[in-house]
Amino acid sequence: MLEQVKHLVLEGGGIKCTWQAGFISVLNEESRIRPDFISSVSASSAIACAMITGRLEWAIECFKACIANNKKNIYLSNLFGDQPVFPHAAIYRETLIRIFDQSAIEALYSGPEIHVLLTRTSSSLPGYPGILAGLAMCALKGQAESEFYRELEARVGFSKEFVSVKKCRTPAELADLVLASSCTPPVTPLYSLDGRIALDGGLVENVPVSGLPEEPGPTLVLLARKRNQMNGRPGFVYAGPSQYVNVASWDYTDPAKIDYLYALGRRDGYSFLGNMESGKLIN
């Protein structure tokens, strides 16, 4: 079945996406999945790129090394200094640049399509109003599935934009794209891409199935959070963590949490393969 997967969808979720890396590593040991198209958002876009370039394990080790000496997620003592209050953006960029050199960019260019979801602010809310609206939506991101959030989103006028990683010609450009898709002020600075404000794509769709071609083939959807119910479609198979993961998406202080998520992904990957062999995943 793995070799039949034509499309892959990866949920966003910050460091929770490490689970996806562990899960994919097990699938690749059995039979490397070679999707024609990957739809991703925020941190899962880095997982997608690491998968296609064969750098999943290296990516995890790079991230662990980059956070090893970071003791806090908020440095209030930097409020009136030159250093950032939140260390995440600098660590995130450093990790991406370490993982993806120019040879990786060339591998991505010759590989399958990987589309990365951005949230764009409405043209009716340019400049500071758009920025303020974006900050408000980021603050409410935890309510993204609520009716109130969706109504507010419609009034603000946010829109989706999928960007192919093949537009990136250098490691710095790839880092810019991934960071733009992860933009969550005040944890990160406010980013722009191609001259327009870009916010975390998860604000509009955290499981970016809308980025798939109109008639997708067999599709594997990898989540980053445990859900009691996963709404399926014909030809879609969903997989997610077997445990509720009590880890904050932006916790950059503890490499042991990365090890835990990666190991959980591997365990769940083996369970997935077992269920697949017994026919329990037929959809």
C-alpha cells in the first residue's frame, strides 16, 4: 500500500511534528513512500523537505543541538535590550540552514511537489490594521476550530496561499518560506513574503487537505495531535499519535521532549504497518 500513496498531507504543530518524522522513518524502513505531491504547513513543511532529501534523522539531531543550550522560552530580561525576548525564530532559522544546504535545495527542485500553506491578510486590511488583525488571530489560534474563530476569520478576510518549495533557490529562501508559514507573533517576528504579510498557515487550515490536486489519488494524512475521530474520505488514510501529547508547540527548551515525540512516532509507525498488513486500514 505504501508505494501506492500518491499524496501526503502533514498537519502543522510546531515541535509536535517530530512525531511525523519518527512515523515516516519507520515507513521508509519498510518501503520508502514516494508521493507525487505533499501538502504541508508550518513546521510540517520542514518535515516534508527533510523526508524528500533523506535528512529526517539529521534534522532531528540538528534541532536538538540548536536547543540544547536554550534554557527558557521567554527572556523577559531582554525587554529593554538588543536581544529578542523570544529565542524561537533565531533557533528555527539556524536549524533550517544547518539541515538544508544547497545540495538539498537541488534535491527538492528535482523531487515531488511540496506545497507550503501561508495565511495572507486581506487587502482591505493593509498595513497596521492587517498586522493587528493577524496578531489577534495568532492569540486566538487555540480556538481555531470554534464557531467564534471561524466567524472572526471570515470578517477579517484572511485567505490561503500555497507556495511550492521549488520557488526557493537557496537555503535562505527555503528558511524564509518555512518561517513565514510558521509566523506566530509575538513568538516570532512578523514576516512578509514577496512583499506581503504572511502568517502561520495553520490559522486558516491546520490539516491542509485543500492544497491537494482536485482529484487526489491514494492519500496519507499524518496528524500531529491525537484525535478521537478522524473524518475520512474515500482513498484517504489518517494516522496520528496514539497518545495525547502534553508538549507545547513552541517549547524549545528540552531535547528530551524531541526524543519522546520521535520515539512515539516510531512506535505508532510500527503499529500502523501491523494494521495495514491485517487489512484494518483499507478505506
